[in-house]
Amino acid sequence: MGKTPGLIAVALAVTAAAVLGVTLVRRAADDRVGEDSGPCRGTVGIEVTGLSQAWRSRLGLADEVLGAVVTEVLPRSPAAKAGLRVGDVISAVGATPVTNACAGGFWSGRGCEPIDLVVHRSSGPVRLSVAPAPEALLYRQACRSGVPSACYRLARISWSGSGASPDEERPLELFEDACRRGSGAACAALGEVLGPDAARGQEALSLLERACGLQDARGCLLLASAFAMGTLASRDDATAAPLYEKSCDLGSALGCYNAGLMFNEGRGVPMDHRRAFRAYAEGCSMGSTTACTDEGFMREWGRGVEQDPALAADRYRRACQDTACQSANLLGCVNLGRAHRDGIGVARDPARAAEIFRAACDRAPAPDDVAPAGQRARACSLLGALYLVGQGVDTDPVQGLALSKRGCNEGDGFGCYNAGVVFARGLGVGPDDDMAAGFFRRACEGGDEEACTYVLRKLPSLVGVGEVRAGDRPR
């Protein structure tokens, strides 16, 4: 199933924005903004995580409620004064919906003007107004009062260079201190920083184990991936799978996506398409675009869930849009284009398909996507096919060949096949058996069986070559 077009093969995603913050990046000293100069960088003084099914069950919330779960409210913070509680789900800031926990701008790192929040509780929605306080000052005071998460936030501020005072120029030491105090997020951040250093791999693994033990979602995600990919420890899928599930339960969208992969492929757990579907759906609801793609595929083909092409197309649409948790997934975009090209769950609209394929073909691969280069190549090839057959765009063999060759040169066998047909049949170019044979060989090397049959005919004798393919075939 992992090799079927439309479903992401096992390629574990861990590099997207974290539930409790993005990967650490230092800023230049010139960019620093403290609470005593320049614009106020405010925070309401909370910690949040994704709204997983485990949290929904605990809080008694319906599936249609989306947002970020409050896991901690700092004492004497603006949030505490406004009446926010642990277990509240923030679903909107003013008129802007909050659909996941990755967009930290609504609760930290923003200005200090009052904000209106819509909060969901088991009793229903509640509206609250909160006036953020200067973040460095609030976190420093809370850290001195012994709040581990505030020490972690203070370390992040120091690392990023915003609001750091002269006595806070040793951010790694601050992360170490916050970890010792009991901040799982600090342990996870420190483990992530030390992980690439081979000499400190065991230390990094121990830090991730401590982070996960402290119920930090990203710590469990990183720990699971260390075992699943064999980076900091020997590969051990049986250890990794339940850790991904735990990360998912704690609110990590990528933890859910990876848990779905493990169940879908039977890695470390018995293969179970129903459980895979549930994990993908959960990850999609919390902002993982790769999870949306795989949920859409399972809905389209009825794997682990009742077949529903309309919902499949909707999930592909969501997969093809950036979220704060993860960049758009190019396979989701390709599948969305196919849906519009062929009328799967939506009205048939080849022109819209061409727009989607073009955007995917032109999009630079994102580092937090899964196998983006291959899917960009496939999008170029599929757009080329539309130009070759005149679907959704005017027939243009020259443009079609250029796009097919581009896809082929980026490793896509479908583009190689169509380029071979163009040269074999002389579509918009002079027939060239040598060029055709070369493209067919490359398509065959990519697994295209029809191209292989032409190769076996002892090319360049190309009599009887088939038509250009308008769409790619399942393999």
C-alpha cells in the first residue's frame, strides 16, 4: 500500500514546527528587542498543545471543535487574571480562528495590546479579553519563582536574541537549568540541539527520554524518530511505534502522522488500516498536511474507512495548503489536481487541475515535506500531459514536451514515458528514434512496464508505440 500512488510511503516527518515551538534559530544581536526598548513583545503566560482525541475525550469536546489546548497557566500572568484555565481550548483570537497549536503568535511573541479570545469548555464557548505582558519580564519573574516552563521560555528568548539581558547570554546553560527543573520542552530542545553531535548522542537520547517522561509531545516525537530511523539508537520499530502514539495523544500533529505510518506499514505494530486512518485523521485535524494527504487517500480508496471521494478531495485540498505545523504537502497537491482532472469527489475541471499542477511544479520543495522533489517532478509531468492532450489548456506539444522532460530529468518516469512517445510519434517535433529510446529506457528504469516492453523490442524499432498518457497509472 505504501507504494501506491497517492499515499505517502514511510518517511518519518520530524522537522516541521513543533507543538511547543519551532526549531531553534539564533538571531543576530542587532535584532534583539527587550522590554525596555522598542515595541513590546508580549505573552499571555500559557503553554498549549494540539487538541488530540485523547484531550477531546478528557475534556468532553465534540470533534468539530478545533484549537489549542491550554496545558499550563503561569501564576499571576495575564491569562490567570483573565480567568483562563488548564483544559481550555482556544478556538479564536478576535475573528481569526485558531485551528492548531503551532501558531504561537496568538499567545506569545506578539504586541501588548489587549486581545479577545474565544475559549471552549465542556459547558460551551466563553469569550475572554487578555492584555499581554512583556514576555521577558514575565518569564524571568516566573522562573525565579520556580516555574520550569518559564525558565524554558526564558532560554528560548535568550537563544533567539529577543529580550535577553547581559546575564542571560548562555542559552544552552539556561536550557540545561530548565530541564533540570522539570521542563520537558527544555529537555527536548536541548536533546535536539545535541543530537547531530556524534560524541553527545547518548546524552541527547537521555534528554529526549527525560522529555518524553515529562509528557512533552515533541520530546516523545523526537525520541520515537531516534528509534524509528536509527539515529541516536539502534533502529527499533517496536519501541518507536508506541512513542509516536504517546506523542499523538499529547498533542503532536506529526506524532499522529507517524503513528499512522507505523500502523499502515505494520512497523513495530500489527498492520491495521483502521488505526492508521484514525491516526491520520487526528494528525490532519491538528495541522499535519502529510496526515491530510494520507487520510484523503484512505477515504478515496476505502482503506480502513468507508469510501468517500468528496471528503478525500477536501483532505487533499487541506494537504495542499500551508499550516503553522507543516508546509503544504506536494503529494496532496498532486492528488488534488488528479481529483479535479478526473472528477473524483469534485466536479471535473481540467483547467483547475492544470492550475494546481502548475503551482506544484513551480513550488520549491519544503524541508518539512515528505519526498517533495519526486512529487514536484510528477506535477510537472502531469501538467505536461495536459498540454500534450489539450485538457484544461490549449494543446501545445512544445510546452508539453518541455514539462515532460523537466519531470523526467527530476526523476519522474511518467514524464520520461510521455517524452518518449512524443519523439517516437513525432508530435510537434521531428521523429527521433534515438531520443525516444533514451526516454523509454529511463521510464523503464523508473518502473514503467509499458516503456519496458518497448525497450525489449530491441529499440530503436518503434513501430506501434502507444498514445501519450493523459494521466499517470497506478503502479
